[in-house]
Amino acid sequence: MWQITALSNIFHIFATTINPFNNYLMNKIIGSNLKKLRSVSDYTQEEMASVLGITRSAYSNYESGEREIPLDLLEKASNLFGCELYVFFEEEVSADDMILASAFRLDGLDDNDLREIIKFKDIVKSYLKMEQLAATK
């Protein structure tokens, strides 16, 4: 009987502990989606890194899936792209359909412009969520 209990505990621990292989796959999925959204939005890695306040090499590691991107940076990126955070975690993302259409894809934007776009798109996303909630009542 104790063997069954011990085996059950082992399965529980494995199921509730982050499996390194799953973490690796999730980093690859997030990185791939980050790259798709960046490409569709016509931003360079350098621009993304600058607006996120990190080095280009750090951003490149996130995009390639070599390192796990912190949640706060992922939230900033989702606001810049105008997409929901969950989009980064989906395996099959059509980037064209997932970004919030806007007229902000202009050449010559500096970091401050991009930071203001992040704030604006966050407001728009919140407004759209409120509209959806109001429509369901």
C-alpha cells in the first residue's frame, strides 16, 4: 500500500513541477511568436530591445527561446503589438490577425514614441475588454 502512495506522490510532484523540457518548449513558442509579431509590426530587434530597456543580445536570446523572457517585458511587448498576453503562449499564431491594427507603423519613431504607443495600446486593449464585458451582460 505504501508503494502506491509513494508512486502517487511522485506523479503528483512531477505533474506539478515545471518540467525543464516543457519550459524549453514554452520558451521556443514564446520566442517564435515574439519574432512573428515583431516582424509583422516592422520593428527591428534593436528597436524592441531599446523600448523594453534591455540589450539587443538579451532580446535576441528571448526571441530565439534560449532564455525565458520576464513577464513584465512580455506585457510591454503585448501592449506594443496590441495583442493579448495569451497570444505569446499559443503554438499556431497568425500574427497578422492577432495584432491591434493601428497607424503607428511609421519610420523614424524614437524610444519615447514607442513607449507612448505602448501606453496608448494598453488603454485601447482595456477599453475593448470593457466593451466585451458590457456586451455579455
